[in-house]
Amino acid sequence: MRKLDRYNRRDFLGVATGAIAGLITASLAIPAVAYIVGPALRKNETEEWILLGSTSKVEIGTPTLFKTKIERQTGWILNVTELSVYALTEDGRRYVVMSNTCTHLGCRVRWIADQNQFFCPCHNAAFDKEGLVVSGPPPRPLDRYEVKVEDDLLFVRGA
Ligand code: FES
């Protein structure tokens, strides 16, 4: 009888040790697997709507610069990037939002109100206020974003 108790105690200790080792392994493995697989399961960031700001900031007929920060989680790493775009409206209802990145080699364009054009200083390119190429080497107009307005707030998608 005493021999049987010892045998059962030994079995119990073996099972308990195995269970504790299993818990420790799982507590290390689950975060590691989530880190590796998580980003692949996450929704595509280009589907997110990004808030730019109030539509009241956009002066009719004049491209208006908006800057906003975008936070994206990749695994355990949080990346923060800045998005700079120009919003244009001619009627206060429909909006066009354009990238401020030149379509030639990626320099930043800026709005020159006196000349009613965007100017790229890298190779002296010019775009009209709709983003169409006026002069210089850019192969295409400024890129545009999908836009929506909700409660007088301007959002873009596709950044
Ligand atoms: S990068 Fe803008 S004109 Fe070359």
C-alpha cells in the first residue's frame, strides 16, 4: 500500500512538472507566433480612413496643406509617419486631395499662391492647382486620394 502511494506521488510530480513546463513554453510561444503571424492577419492599412481635419480650413479655390501623423503597428513595432497632402474645393462640397510628392523623383512640391501653381524645386517642375503637369519632367499628375466628408471633417484613404 505504501509502495503504491509513493508510485502515485511520483506520477503526480511528473505530470505537474510537465504541466508547468507546458505553461512556460506556451507563455513564450504564443507571443512569438502572434508577432510573426499577426501582421499578415491584420487589415490592409490602405483601407483605413485617415482624418485630415475640418473642411472649414480649406479656402475655396486654393489648395490647402494638411499634415497628419499616421501610426501603424507592425508586430511589436509602432511606426509613425507624417502624411502631407493638399486639399482643394471649388464649391465647398466636393473635395480633391492630392499628394505633395512630385511624381518625377519624389521631392516635395509646395503651393506658390502668387503663381497659382505647385512648384517642385528639384528639377523646376510646375503643376496646376488640380495637380496636372504644367512644365518639367514629371511623367504624370500629382497622385490623388479617395476622399470622404463626415460631419464637416475631411478623411482620405489610400495613404
Ligand atoms: S523630383 Fe520634382 S521635378 Fe524632379
